[in-house]
Amino acid sequence: MEYRRLGKSGLQVSSLSLGSWLTFGNQISDKVADELMGIAYDAGVNFFDNAEGYAEGRSEIVMGKILKAQKWARESFVVSSKVFFGAENKGPNQMGLSRKHVIEACNAALKRLQVDYLDLYFCHRPDKQTPIDETVWAMNILLQQGKILYWGTSEWSAAEIMEAIAVAKQLNLIGPTMEQPQYNLLERNKLENEYLHLFETHGLGTTIWSPLASGLLSGKYTTGDTKNTRLELKGMEWLKNKTLAADRLKKVEDLQKLADKMNLSLAKLSLAWCLKNPNVSTMILGASKSAQLKENLTVLEVVPLLTDKVMESIDKLMGTKPVLSAF
């Protein structure tokens, strides 16, 4: 396993990590979840990603039971939660980024995960109804209480992250350490364009999600068959429609041909491509089967095969490289 610093912080995270969105407490049994975490940990994965909104809190309950049963040394792993969408109850003060919800949600996540502190705590989305300084203060209260070690954002714009950093500096508080954006061969703008100033000036770390574009870049949907996949889960119609858009399927079919030439699976090619970006601190893998996770955990062997020439070929095939903004 390779370990990378989370941005400019001193924390080292495995370049491959395991996430629980759509799987733990929902798509897979608790027994399979336990197997997946064991496989990941034994392979050197030290970061496990979660959120209050995943399966309305059940995902964290499942992960918490596993962490307690495995009895891994607490300092040997990094666990996260995210606040914004709420867990099971969605009352007026049980969602968003108000000081009340940020602190109460953290306490609830600690109970579900059965840990004394969260290594990483994310603002799962920006909250247009709450002043950013209120959220920054709330995060710093939790830092001072030792309930979280680092805080960050997920799917915030560069301008919103910059405002949080500016507020923290003005108030002599600790600003966001990391952002969790979607990043894959089809979603590239934030990491390769919008956030460049944040990487260069502030050393922002990233914990990227959906490196396989919800499975599209694994090649399993090119036939249009989604039976027994996450795209058939209740409430995931929006994801299915986006994932299976005709223009996306065509690009994936072209990429598959390149993967075949290199004698690689499309999934490994796509995952290795993400790891080539030095601004990726860790790449969150999702899995519903042990064999699938074991295969994807070997992707570090593939990264050296992606030469500059191969990377150029991929850019040409996909046509998704963003045009850089003028600063």
C-alpha cells in the first residue's frame, strides 16, 4: 500500500480507501461488510469513509459494530463522518450546518461508530442558510473538545472553501484540511481546474469519491443491464439516468478498447488514472463483493503502465479534460 499526506497536514492516508455509501446497511449484508473491511485493512487500507446520511445512519451503525468486533488499534485506522443530510429524522434542526446540528450530529456519529473521536469530519454539502463563520466555529469547538481531528468539505465550490479558509484565518481558527469531490474520467473540472489555486496556495487534501462513475467505468453497464446493481436501488433513479447517458456509454466503449489493448480491465485502467493525479490524497473504493474489492486493491501495480503517451490517448478518447480557467 502507498500512503499519501492529506494535503499539507501531517496525516497519512492510504491512497486506496473504503467507502460505505449505498452498500453498508443497504445493498449488502453486515457479514459481507465485515469481510470487505477485513480485506481492506489487511491490504493496508487505513481510511474508512462514512456519513450520517448513508442509509439514514445505519451505515455508521454497521461500521461501528465491525470496528468494535475487529478490535483494531484505534491509531491504526482513520474513520470519517459527514454532516448535512441528517440521519433517520429530518426535522428543521436535524439537517444542515448550523452549530446545533453540526455538534449534535457529531455526537450521534460517535455513538453509531462506537469511537471516541472522528479523524475526519466533513460538511457534506454547502448550507446556503447558515453563515460559513457559524460552521467554522462549530468545527473548531469540536476540535477543541477532541471529538474530531480534522474537518473539511464535500462538493463545495472553490469560492465557498476559500471563504471558510478566510473566516478561519480572520478568527485565528483552524480551516478546512480536505475536500471530498467526485473525480473520475467523466467528472474532472473541480480537481483539475477549479481547485488548482486551493492546492497550490492552501495545500488542500482530497478524498475523492466515485472513481468508477458509479460503476460505469468498470464496463459492467455498457450493455445497459443494471440488474442486481446499485442503480436499481430505490431512490437511485437520478443516478441511473445520469450514469447511463448515451454520450457517456459511447466514451466508455472507446476506453474499453484501449484497456483491451493494454490487457487491463477497464476498472483498473480507470482507477489507476485517478491515482496519477498528485492532488488525490486518497481514492475511495466502493464494493459489494469480496472478489471485486480484492481486484481493485491491486490497482497500484497498474499505475506505472500509464505513461504520458497513454494518458494523452485517454484524454483524446474521452474528450473530458477541462479548459483551465484564467486566474
